[in-house]
Amino acid sequence: MAADAVLALDGHVVAVDDAGVTARLGWPGGRHACAGGTSPPRLRAGGDPAAVVPEAEGPLCLDLELHLPAWGVIVSHDESTIANT
């Protein structure tokens, strides 16, 4: 991933009452986070967070958490590398 690139994320939780979603984007020296949720009668939570890839070198990590009252937390981790070219 190149520094200064726009990174757009699109996330959706469908048909889950009272779910919470947290997204954290982290890199050496910084991070960006956003959160949202669903509550009746809404059945859908979505977000289109966008961030500009920082002028840093190293890992760019995306951590997603889906908080479900009946089941706990489901966690996902993805990692890329920032390369200044």
C-alpha cells in the first residue's frame, strides 16, 4: 500500500439487533478508530470510513470487532505493509 493513498472501507452488519461494530486502523506512530451499532427497529449498520494512508513505513493493521450481546465478540485482523515509493 502506498503512502497518501485513500483507503476506503465498507462494512455492513445485517439483521442483528443491538450489535456493535468497532474498526481500528493502526500504523507506526498513529491510529484511527470508528464505531457504530444497530438497535431496533434498525436492522442494519453500515459505514464507509475512509483514511489517507500515512507517510510511514511498516505495518498497516485493520482490526474489526463485532459485539453481539448473545455471543460475545468476534474479532478479525488484517495487515498490509506501507511502502513509500
